Amino acid sequence: MALEDGHCTICTSSTYFWDTTLEGWSICEALSPCPLQAEMKSEEKIIAVQPFGHVRGDVVEVIASNLEIFFQIRTEVFPEQPIPDKAHNPRRGQYNCYPILKSLGTLRPEHAIKIIGVTDVDLFIPILTYVFGEAEMGGNATVISTYRPARGKDRQLVPSKLLFERIAKIAVHEMAHTFRLAHCKEDGCLMGSFPVLGHVDEQPIRFCRYCVTFLKDEYENLDIPWRHDVANQ
């Protein structure tokens, strides 16, 4: 994360993001576009952010901004879409990730190298009770949910700050799977497995040096410019 005069040099909106220089969550208050952002906007490849159903606008903005910061690829938020009917499982009272991922494949714009779906319903995959998100390993699509990150152990809604932290980590983690990053056993790496929210809260929002190397290799394979001073070793 690059800062000038205490302001984010990547994002121009007032957005909640992880500031890797100050090691904390900050509100970006940059007043004018930076050269790096202009460079990203001039390139064709984007990450599409696709809300499904009603998702809080500030949460979508946090997801888009953190993906843009960590992957150094411009993000674009698209109008919300209905959740695919086939995703709903009445018996479980949850939504299957796979029909949503299939839908994302058809919704992905031609100029989007990746697409992330965002929803506020409870997600599952057939072999697990629930998931925070699911991604196509090395593919183009991932989907995440705010349903469980937005709640505490008592099922009451958590403060926005905690929700923002959780959903940013989950979004970056799941998107990294689409760039072929597998779960990592290095201490302090965001690509570690986190099956429960306590693990999400404990994980710092950074990649280890090995995952940075793997990500760089995948960028070269995809012909994406590498400018990562934000994917921290």
C-alpha cells in the first residue's frame, strides 16, 4: 500500500481498506486520482464485482477496493442480479455455491479477467455444512457471502469495522484461489485455511513470500503487469 501525505495513492473514494504501511484499517481520503490508478484504468483487464440480491453498498465498495489494492487490477461493480433459483436448497435453508458460480460464468464481461459474486445469503457446498466463499481454482469466478461474517457467536450483527475486516480477507483469499494459489501452511499468510470466523479474525491480510512468488508466476502466465508492493512478503 503506497501512501503520500497520509493518503492512499491507489483509491480515490472514501473507502475502508487495509493500510499495510500503518498496519491498520483506514479510510481513504485521497482527493485526486493517482498515476497508478490512471494506469490501471487505461488497461483492458478488470475484476468484475457482481452483487446477488441485496448487499450493502459500503460492503461491496470495501470488497472492490481491497481487491483492487491487493491484485493491482482495476475493479468494476455491476448492477445486482437475482440469486439463481437453482442455488436455493429449501431443506437446508441455504444456497449452493455451484449454481451461482455457473451463473457468474455467463455474467462475466468480456473485458473481465475474473469475477466475484457477493451475496448476503448463507452459502454451502454439498460436502460442507457452510462456507464463507467458494472459488474455481485457477478459473475465472468466485463467490463470497456476508451472512456469517456479519454475525457473532450470538448471531447478532457485528460492528461494521469487524465485518469490513472479515469480508476483505475472505474476498482476497477466494480471489487468490482463481489465480491458482492453494491453501498455505506458512504462519501469518492470508492463504491459510480458515474454516471458522475465529481463524479469519486471526489471519493478517497479507501473503507470505511463497504465495507472492506463485501469484507473480500466474500474472506472467496471464500477461498481467506486476506492480505488487501490496502483496506483502
